[in-house]
Amino acid sequence: MSTQTKQDDGTRDFHEQLKTILPRLRIYALSLTRDRDAADDLVHDTVIKALTGRNSFQPGTNLAAWLFRIQRNEFISGLRRRRPTVPVDTAVAESLSHPPHQDSGLVMREFMSAFGKLAAAQREALLLAVLEGLPYETIAEHTGVSVGTVKSRISRARDTLERLLLEGDSRQPAESRRTSLDLRDDEATVAAR
């Protein structure tokens, strides 16, 4: 018998065995997909892959196991290709995203720089009033100045902070330059004692 005849017999035998296994492949495909049309497509894809790769099948081994493995792998590949996707509209996308954090760091750095340029008395009064929430009278007792002086320091501190933050003033810290208003505050404090 010639080699061509043996190959034809092997191919014919492969096709016959494949035809006999087709109903079992369809049942398995139905159990995987739970849909007739999808099962038919899966069996079709399995047969195409088997016919394409029949040279990799070793005669004398279990053809059914080989075909079921192809079918299972094809089903899993199909699942991966058709992973569920959710259309993301703008509102959902914005709710899932986070605002950039570097802006808040820059703002805080600018604030700390401007806050450091305030006079020490203004910083102290502003901190006690805003962060601690203390009334002006308590701040005046704590710092040993009059209530009017406390109000004046807080007002000037807020104005200076606003100017520094909006205009980006880069002058030296207020410690090194005392204004005439600061000197008047100190004189009024001494006179009040």
C-alpha cells in the first residue's frame, strides 16, 4: 500500500471518528453555553480548529478527549473575548476618577509661605481665633492686649494673607519689617496695662 493511500485512509478515519463524536460535542457545547445558537457556533469553531490542527493529533490516542479539550479552550477564549463591558458615561467616569492631589499640595505650600510672612502677633491672633475658635476676649487675655488690638491684628492678618495669596507677594517675612500700625498696637498695649 502506498503512502498516499495510508494518508487517505487516516484522513477518512479521522473524519469518520469526528462525525461520530459531533453529537457529544453538541451536548457538551449546550452545557457550556446554555444557548442553542451559541452551542452550534462553538461546535463549528471546534471542528474548524480540529480540522486545521489534525496534524497535531497523534493517531491511536483518545480523539474525543482531544476534541473536548479544543472545545473547552475555545469556549474559554470566547468568554475572554466577550468580557462584559459597561459603557461609561461622563457622570460615572467623573465619579470614579479622583481630582489631582498635587494642586492641594501647591495651595498648601503657598498658604504656608504667605502665613510665615505674617507678623508673629498676627499669626498668633489668627490661629487662636480661626483654628481654636476662641472669642476675642479670651485671646486678649491670653496675649495680654486689648480686644481692639486682637481684632485689628486678625483683620490685618486676613488682609495680608489675601493680598499675598492673590498677588503672590514675595517680600521678606513681616518679622523683619514692623509697620507703624504694629508699633501703635504695642504702644496701645503698654498704655492699657
